[in-house]
Amino acid sequence: MRSIGRFATWAATLATTVGATIVLAGSPATAADGGGYWAEKCDYGRACLHLSGLRSGPGGPWWNVIGCGSHGINDHYDFAQASGNPFLVTYRNNTWDRVDAWTFRELDPANVVTELWVPC
């Protein structure tokens, strides 16, 4: 028979795993300002983020940003592509990644992206 302490540890680990799976498997958050659209690829001239965890938005896994300036984001992404202007990706813990023009790079999929800023 399993001890109560070992059972409690196992139950807590299981609950954490299930909770994380539900968060990543839930519907993806879109930009708070509505300044973009979901697609199967990063379209020409766009700053794009790819959802992490093999998830997809209504039109595909890539969030294509429309326009310059600050765009509110609230989700986990694993890749970014600048098919035009460079941009900055800011995370919840106030760290950031720069994506240079016409490049593709990995992002921190364990960190929540809170903002994408495109200078013009």
C-alpha cells in the first residue's frame, strides 16, 4: 500500500501536469488589439509568431501582425519570423527577443509573450 505522503506527492504532480496540458491545449489567445490574423504561414511583409505546443488558431498556427507599433499578445509561441521589418517580442518576465528583418528565430515557448513591437 502506498503511503499518504507518496500519494499526495503523486497527486500534486499529476494535477500540475494536467493543468499545464489544459493551458497549452486550450484555444489560443489572439492579439488583444485585434491587429492581426491566423494563417498557415507567415505572409509577406508581416511580423509573425508561431503557436507553441502543436496548437493552431482558427486559420492556422501563425499569428500575422498587421501594422506597426505595439501589439498586445498573451500566449506561448515557439518561433518568430520577420517577413519585412524587424520587431521585438516581450515576455511576461520583462525579457525580450529581437527578430531582425527577413530572419526566423526560436522563441522561449515556456514564457508568455505579452507584446510584439514593430518599429516603422
